[in-house]
Amino acid sequence: MDDAEVKGSELSTLFASFNEEVPHMEQVEKMREEFFAAQSQGDQATMESIMADMETIIEEQQAYYRNFVKENSDNVVGAFLALNMAQSLEFEELEEITTNLEANLSTHPYVVQLKEMMEPIKAQKEAEAALNVGNEAPLFTLPNMEGSEVSLDDFKGKYVFVDFWAAWCRPCREENPILKRAYDRFGGENFEIVSVSLDQTAEAWQQAVAEDELNWTLLRDSAGTVAQTYGVQSIPNTWLLDKDGKIMQKQIRGEELITVLEDLLQ
């Protein structure tokens, strides 16, 4: 950050002091030279040793940055540094720093940028928290194989296994025989499977359903909006809900599902 400019004599002095006191800077330069020398000689052991030492130094430098920002939450230097190191901070730590800066510099562009940066992160954190075990599962309505709209809320009073899958997903298809066994044993008055396909085309979905002989509630989320609400980043992605529609377990698969259902329903 030596090339950055912070205007104002006192602030410039403070910023210069920050740069001068960053720990191990001279050592880092020497280690870089040693690393490149080892790299040119193919000395893997020395390279790994230097990288391990560098990780320790980086941790110390980051701790220095954090402490400096926390101690300077009433001035522009602290705001500038917070903005530059925001990506390396945990959300809770960044939130605390931003709150302190906002109390002193609420309209400064650096603080405004920090707040704007935090908004999507905060929204994501809130969405993730809403999907914690014990919370009510987000409701959704999607079309079934016949084109009729089916709502998750229709299954209140039953245990529900929500399964996000797709015809092209091999691991998903490999799970289907286990789901068939589970549904044959437990499906009915107290248990339902709701498989949510992420296939783009109805044809691929319908063919997979026919090939795997699936006979429970089959819905399609072609736009991926429900999957997004559930934070689905990979499939299969599964959720077990209790009779009140609350999340009991997440990412339960294979024989573990059979065992859990045996405990619940037998």
C-alpha cells in the first residue's frame, strides 16, 4: 500500500507510520529472492519451507492490519485500509469495523463503498441462516408432470424429503433406486418425496423419470429460482422436513435416509 495517497498532513503521517511498521517487510523481500532462487534450481524442499514461513508472516501482517484499522476507525486512513482489506476479513469482523467507521465517517466515500460491499454478503448470510436446521423450509410452488401447480405446503402433516436433481446428474440417478426403496416402504400417509428437477427441458426430465420409474411427487424448477432460494450449488441436494415443514436434516443420502426413516416411522 506504499503507493496509495491519503491527503492531509496528519493523515499522511499516520499512513506513512502504518507502512513503516508493517512487520517483517525486509524479511519478506529477502524470502522472495530466496524463493525465486530455489525455484530456478528446482529446490522444492526449500520452496515449501519458505512458503510455510511466509504463511506465518502473512498471518502476523494481517493481524497488524486488523488492529490498526480497529484503532483508527475514526479517520480516513482506517477507512481506506478497511476497504482494501475487506475481502480478507470474516463477515462479522468486517461488520464490526464498518459499524465503527460509520459512527464517525458515515458519508465518506470509503465507508459508503464498504457498506455497499457488505449488502450482498449480508443478504447471503441471512439467506443461509434462514436455512438452518429447525427453521421452516422455504415454501415453493412448481409444476408437476401433468403441468399442475403443486405446493410444498400441500404436504404439511407428513415428513417430506426434498431432493434437487437432474437427468444429467449421474450421482442423482444413482440415488434414485434408494429413493424408490424408501418410498415403497414409507411413502403414503406419513411420508412423501418431492423431487425437484433442474432440467432445462421437459423432455430430458420426463425421459429420466420413465427410465428410473419414479412414482412420487415430481416437480421441475427449470428457471432455478427454488434452487437458488435453497442455496443449491451442486446436486444431489437434499432436505428432510418434519411434519410442520421445518428442516430436520440436510444433505442426507443413501442408506442413511433409510435408517433415519426407520427411526421416524417404525
